[in-house]
Amino acid sequence: MKRKVLLIYTGGTIGMEKDYETGSLQAFDFGNIFQKIPEMKLIECEVSVYPFKKPLDSSDMGPKEWKMITTHIGKNYENYDGFLILHGTDTMSYTASALSFMLKNLKKPVILTGSQLPIGDLRTDAKENLLTSLYYASLYENEEAVIQEVAVYFEYKLLRGNRTLKYSAEFFDAYRTPNYPDLGQSGVHLNVKKDFLWRNKTSEEFRVDNHISQDVLFWRIFPGMHLNHFSEIPKVRVLVLQVFGSGTIFNTTKAQKTLQSLRDQGTEIVVISQCVSGGISFGKYSNSNIFNEIGAISGQDITAETAITKAMHLLDNPNYEGSFAENFVKNLCGEVSE
């Protein structure tokens, strides 16, 4: 039996081709993708294409577009065995992270991919990324999907979506998951590391939860920063604060007073690390004790992209019991180490 995959094209470099007369890139009609990549017809799955009416640069992707994707997956969930989303590379990790929280109790693969070069370029990485992503999106064993989570496939690697970050704007090997192993690699054979795959621990049915709040701010500290900038932070419900190392910040009275005043006005403070690898450990150094004292939330080893989208999803979400802080520290879908 051929598996059915729904391909959702949002935009990005992968859907571009070069006008060799002008040298500029332009979007092509993605309905003609089978003509651009005839090899797709050789894959043992049926592919249906759903393109956005207007292809978007990934810098224009946000909550509105995330909801468009999840809503379309929700409407078609029972009709397809897997889903493949073609996306620009710059914000793919944000979208993958957001979708991982919005698509509840997944039992089917949702794979995101893109490319560093346009699909019509002679040296493009688009074809391999697209073709292998289709294999992963249609991979089943004993009538059960092998991948049951939101994942990113890029340059021979399958990665957990909410663990990814874009590592390079130049190389084909553009994505990493510094705090989690690869889910699989493609070579002569498609390799899947089953021990690292996510499996829902509940028997609840799949559903879409499109709740997203935009009352979230991201702030990165730096040496020599004027602390009066903290007092200039507008009143916001959640502040994702990116600090040094395993959770340190300036050991000054003014820093503590400023952060405490934010907490007093009701702002939740989520603390994440500026380090690519590793995470937050309150109390390891004395300069991190301030966060315990003001009741900040440890982001542990979560990425910035995931901290932001997780906060957006949880804030004022009526579908969760308990406080924002209680839910944020939980491992909801493999986004943080336990």
C-alpha cells in the first residue's frame, strides 16, 4: 500500500529558481514540482501539494502562518499518513518548535525541510532534502509511523524540530541539535535511531491547539550593558532572558532590584543560556542565586527558539491546568532534557 503524504509549500529558497537572463531569483509555480523533480514519481508514496497562495520569505513567517499550517494538518490528519512542510531556512526552527506544541498527541510524521540553494540551481541541495524528507514522512513499520513528532530534515540528518537551531547561513549542513542526538541519518540506507524518537505517553487523540500569545519579549544581556535598559522594558507578560553560561548575571543591587520590579509587576522571567551547548543551573555560581530569589524560571537546556514559542503557546492557554511556571518546566514534547 502506498502511503499518502501532504506536502505544504510555504515559500523559501527551496521554491525559487534563477532567471538566467537577469540573474535574479523568482518563485516558481509549485504545482509543477513533479516536472522540476520527476524523481518524486519514483518514491513509493502518493504526494499531494498544498501551496500557500503567496509564497513567503521565512522572515515573514509567524503565528498567523503557524496556525494556517496546523489548521490544514488538522483538517487533513485522517486523510494522510505523513506531512512535509517546505519552509525558508531562517525561521524554520521557530516554526518547527511552535508546531511541536500546537500539534498535540501526534502519531504521524510532520517533517520540515528547505534548502540553501534554489531548486533550479545546478548545485542545489533542495532535491536531496526534499526526496529524503518524503521517505521519512512516509516511513511506516507494522502499520505504525516510525516518526511521530515534528522533525527537521536537512543535509542527511533528521533532527528533533524543537531542539534545532540554524547553525550556518553558508554551509549545506545548516542545522544542529547541540543538546540532543540526531534522530537519524541518510546514506546508502535510511537510518533511524529509534531510542531517541519521541513517543506520547498518553493515549489521547490527536488535536490541534492553536493558542499563541504574542505578549512575550526576548532580551540578551551583555558585558557593560546599562542596567537602565531593563527599566525601559515595556510591561510584558513573559520575558525570556538570555544570560551568561549556566545562568549568571551582573551581581549588583541594581540588577536585582530591576529584575525584582519586573516580577512585582507580574512578568514571568524565563532564563536561558547564551551557550549553544549546555543549559541553566541555578545556584551553580553565586551570580545565579538572584534568579532563585526572584522566582525566575529555569529554561534548562532549551533553545532560544523553543523557549520563545513555548512561552507564546503556554501563556494564558486555557487548555493547561496549573501555572505558567509549572507548565513551562515540564517536558511537553521532547524539547528539554529530563
